[in-house]
Amino acid sequence: MAVTSSSSGVTSVFGVGKYTTQLLTVEPNKATPNAPPKPLLIATPTETGDFPVLMFLPGYMILNSFYSQLLQHIASHGFIAVAPQLYLISCCDATDEIKSSAEVTNWLSEGLTSFLPSQVQPDLKKLALSGHSRGGKVAFALALGKTATADLKFSAIIGVDPVGGTCPDVLNSTPDYFDLNMPAMVIGSGLGDVKKNLLSCPCAPKGSNYAAFYSKCRAPACCLVAKDYGHTDMLDDDTRGSLRGMLTYCMCKNGPARAPMRAFVGGAVVAFLRGFLESDMNPLMGIIDQTETAPVELQPVDSKDLVRA
């Protein structure tokens, strides 16, 4: 299946970029040459060019299709975003997810080009890793070599409201700092540690949320937190078509709307990738020093040794 969106010519990282995008679903069909080890959702520019690649790992029990608008936002700025569906049902142990993430990463050099438009080439020398919620934890675990390692080298890592936990316990089983050897950005939600109701638990509880991950990141790093938005507010505008989609509204405290948070997350990711994959720090520094107006109110921004080029 392919879905096409037209670009609007907006140059801000928080708006749609200049590239027309295509959304592709790829299944692990053994009869298909170069098929991936897991189902994939790929958002790609359609214009001719070589584009950096972002591997994006979905959150706990969340379908990769729920990130389609976010991934297209990123792709419209000249990046190929690849989101594997690592599982549909899972327990607390993320070991298999880490191994599967390594397998998909290793597949990129063998099979990704086969499923992209013929005029589009992935630049795997500019490869970034990201994940939301539990997917953020899995991303950090893979970057740290917990359980599995990838053959390809990641050049940057982004945690989108990451949440830690056991099996493996990434936060508490490491020294004072992560040994990442790459720049890191952590995006947080101000409502992530707030209960939806009296009977629920916070989706991103204190002690295992974005703040805990950022405290472990060495320079260069930054942390951006959307003050009045929740843990799942960067998902597609409407995910009510299934029970799994309905749960994204019921389990976590939400902000006023998803579109502003999604534009913020997409723009922050684009700015970070431009800074550390394409040597253009201006968009990221614009967000940090607030000369670039974000679509959400930010908590005070923290950064470690970021320098405008």
C-alpha cells in the first residue's frame, strides 16, 4: 500500500518539508526477494536523491501505522524513516525486541533499496536510531549493545518520551553514564508522569521516564519537553479504528490535541538529524534558544555542549 502526500513548501522544521512523501508497507514474505525480517512501515521522499535513514521503534503494544503522520513529517524534510512492527503482543522482557531491531538494522544494507522508489537511495553512512516509549528503551539498549548489536553504525540516537523497565534494565544496569559514542536527544512529555485517572498508572513514571534517560546521556545531548502534552500525543490524529488504537486514548493523560505535539516531535527530530547527520546545527539551536517558535510550550530546555555551526 502506498499513500502520497504533497509538500507545502514550508521551510520550518515544524511544518511539512519540501519533499513529496510516500508511505510504504513491507511484509516479511519469504517468497519476496530481500524481504525484511519484520513488517515495516517506510516513509520516504519520492524525489531523486540520497537520503539519510532513521530507524524508528514503536512504543509498547502500539502499531507502527499509528506513527504514519509523524514519519511522513520527517520524510518530507529529506529523510527515510523505517518503523518495524517488532511484535503485536509482548511481556515485560524486551530481549527479543532488541534482537529483532538488530536484525532489521542489518537488513537495511541488504534489502531497503529494493522497496524504495527507484530514484531514491538510502545513505546508510548517515543512520540514526530512535524509539518511542518502550521503543525508546529498546533503541538505547541496542545502541549500548545490550543483548544484541547491529552491524551498521548509528550516528545519532533520539528517545521520544522513552520509558525504562526490567529485562533488560537499561537505566540501572549501566554506570553513571551511557557509553553511546554518539549525540543524543531526549524528547519528553510534561503529562507523561500524570495519571489518566485514579485507577490508572502514569504511562511514563518518574524515575524511568525521559528525565532518567537524559541524566545518563553524555554530551553532546539535549532534552526538549512539551509542557502540556502527554505520552501518546505524537500519534496519528485518529487511531480509534481498533481496540489497540482506542487504548492510546484511554491509558495515558492527554493534551488538548495531537497535531501540535506531533509537529513538535517531528520538527525536533528533523532539527537534530540535520545537526548531526548533515552538519547544520542552526535549526536545533534555534529551538534551544527559542528563536524558532515551537508549536507547543516547552519546559526549560537543557543541553550539553551543543555548538551552533
